[in-house]
Amino acid sequence: MIDSPYLIKPGSKVRLEKIRTEDTGKFKSKQDGEAASRKNLDKIHELQEVLYAQGKHSMLIVLQAMDAAGKDGTIDYIFSGMNPQGCQVTSFKVPTPLEKAHDFLWRIHIAAPPMGMFGIFNRSHYESVVVERIHGYAPKEMWKHRYDHINNFERLLANEGTTILKFYLHISKKEQAERMKARLSDPTKNWKFNAADLAERKLWDDYMSAYNDAIGKCSTEHAPWYVVPADKKWYRNWVISDVILRALKSLDLKFPDPIPDIAKFKVV
């Protein structure tokens, strides 16, 4: 578990409404933060090559957030320079009929990254204790047990060599409104607007309550949650890149040994 001011320590009671969304930490300017993020990314990309070559560890990044909080932007920024052979992104939409016919973790498990790979979940198994809870798709008698199932599932992945980092991109309701307005006013962003997002926005308090429970009940030593201030996109990027980099450094990453007597081989 990587320490951070934004780490939700196991057993903590979460109240998102009391956590700042506009924090900028130690940085005095956006430029300083962006420069620090670029340095982090350079090192992350170097270590990703070793992770891929070694094939003994994998890393799973889980992104959850309210609409317009920046999940896509985070993926684009943090992972755009990675070797695509060692990186997979999975976006979890409404379950298909086949997925509905299985347990709620079935489609999640098959998307988990194999050894050597980075896996990024754009939304995740947490939709089953947030969206399904809020809209009544799953009765309380069902979803109240899912926290334990999630913790056990994540422990399984961690025990098998997957480092799990979960980030909740925490924006204010005011900032969400500004980003939605931008999607309506900017022709290059119109495609991002979904009328259903306005209906979900009306359920803000319900979402905060569901996320409070999900994050509080499922932040563990083996799969911690980080509540990332996301009103400032540049600071969001730094926080996430900082945690990922330190997590990579904590692994015993090294290139595999060369084949025996490699010095004897000559290319002619």
C-alpha cells in the first residue's frame, strides 16, 4: 500500500462531502505540477518495459468517478506513452445478456491483466455497489454482500501477483456543471455529452452515499482506494502518476537474465 495524503486507510469512515476537490498540494503553479508529472511519466514508461519483460507482476488501475470527472482524460494522459503491447484498457458498460447470466464479477475477472501487463478499468466492479444500488437493479439483500465478495476477489488478484490501485476522481458538483456546459458549448466536445448524465446529476447525493460506503468498506491493504482531488486536471494527473510510480518502484522489477553464454553469439 503506497502512502499518500489521499489514501483512504483501511477501516476509515469516508465522507466525500468533507474532502477537498480543489487541492493543489505542494505546487505553487500549474507549470510546476505539469513538469513534475512529465518526470513521473518518463520513469513509469521505463519501468513498464521492465514489468512487461519480466512477466512476474501485473498492475491494475481502477478509475471510478462521477460523470465528467476525467476518467478518459486520465487514461489519455497517464497511459498514452506506454508500450501498447503491455497495456490494456477495459471500459465497463451496461452488462450484456451473457454477462447478466453470470455472477457480477465474471466479466471483471476475465478482464484482469495477465502477468507483465498494465490493466486499466474505466469504471469497474464497483458499479455493482453504486449504480445497481442507486437504481435498484440489485436488491439490498444482494448488493450488501458484494463488498465482501469484492474484497475477497481483489485479495485473490493481489496474492497472485497483481498490484491494485483504485482511484476515485473527486470533483465538486460545481466543477461537474462547468464541464458539462463546456460539452454543450464546444462543438469538438458535443460528442461527449449524454442527456442521461443530467438525470444522474440529480442523484448526486445518492451517489455520494454509495461511494462513501464502497470506498470505506473496500479500501484494504492489498487494494487501497485513493480519493484524488480532480477539479484541477493537472493536479489529478500528478497525484495518480506519483502513486503509480512509487508502486512500480516497490516491486522487485528487473530484466530477465540473458540466455546462457550470450557473449558467444555473433551476428554476421
